[in-house]
Amino acid sequence: MSEKNYLWNHKEESKPYIYIYFNEKNDIIRGTIVSNSNVINPYPEDSIYHKSAYIVGEAVEFLSRYTDDCGRFKF
């Protein structure tokens, strides 16, 4: 049996990459990080994303990845 993966997201505006998956019900879900835990926050405690992280659902089948950067410069 393979290990389950879970898709997480956060409420911060900055989202360099968005991952798109099918969940276990074949619904499309979007998030920013994949983890093998649906309980342990995948962002380090000192990350700006840690406090606002939430689980989106089980990441069953990878569909795509995109960026919402839109050519903005990062310094």
C-alpha cells in the first residue's frame, strides 16, 4: 500500500507555486505544499506561512503546477 499525501494551503497572499491534484473523490483541489501528514503542519515554525496553513485534502493524482508570480520582481 502506498503512502498517502495531503495538499496544504495558506492564507498569505504570496503563493509562488500552486499545485493542482485530484482528491480521493476526483474533485480538483489546489494548494501550495504536499505533505505525508494531514495533522503536522508542513511549514517550519519560523515560516510566514506556518500560522495560516490549513489542509485542503488528500492529494491522490497530480495534475499540474503553476505560478501566480505574473512576472513580479522579487528582491
